[in-house]
Amino acid sequence: MTSQSQGIQQLLQAEKRAKDKLEEAKKRKGKRLRQAKEEAIAEIDHYRLQREKEFRNKQTNVMGSQGNLSAKIEEQTKETVRNLASSYHKNMESMMKKLLSTICDINPEVHPNFRHAV
């Protein structure tokens, strides 16, 4: 009987060791999964930051060129307004004289199509 109880004890001890090894393996697996998840999250964050940086660079290039374009158009508009104002002030006096002479200087003439009734 003692040999049977020793055999049972050995089986129980072997079962306990197997159970401990199984629990240890589960813990290692859980630890590896958490580590893999953390590494994946870190890699995703790094990739996201890289793509956002590229996007900001492209956006800056596009918006920067649009900003330069709008500034250039604004400057051209101001230059055109200055030229028109200068031309107005330069030609205003002569145009007023021509307009007044056309309106005020009347030369009465008989129209060529007028037929005098006899």
C-alpha cells in the first residue's frame, strides 16, 4: 500500500508541476501578447505621426503657394487702381473741356436732308 500511496503522491506532484508549468506558460503568453500589443500601438503612433507630418508639409506647400498667389493678385489690383486714379487725374481737365465745348458750342446748321417747300 505504501507503494501505491507513493505512486499517488508522485502523480499528484507531477500533476501539480504540470499545472504550475501550464500557469507559467499562460502568464508568459499573456505577457508576450501585452508586449506585442504595446509594440503595435507604438508602431501605429509612429506611423500616424509620420503621415501627419507629411500631410502638414504638403498642406503648407499648397496653402503657402495660395497665400503667395493671393498676395500677388492683391498687389496687382492695387497697382491697377493706382494707374486708373493717376490716369483720371491727368486726363480729367482735358475731357471736361472737350465735353463742355461739345455741349455749349452750338453751330446751327440746316440738315442736309431738309427740303425747303416752294
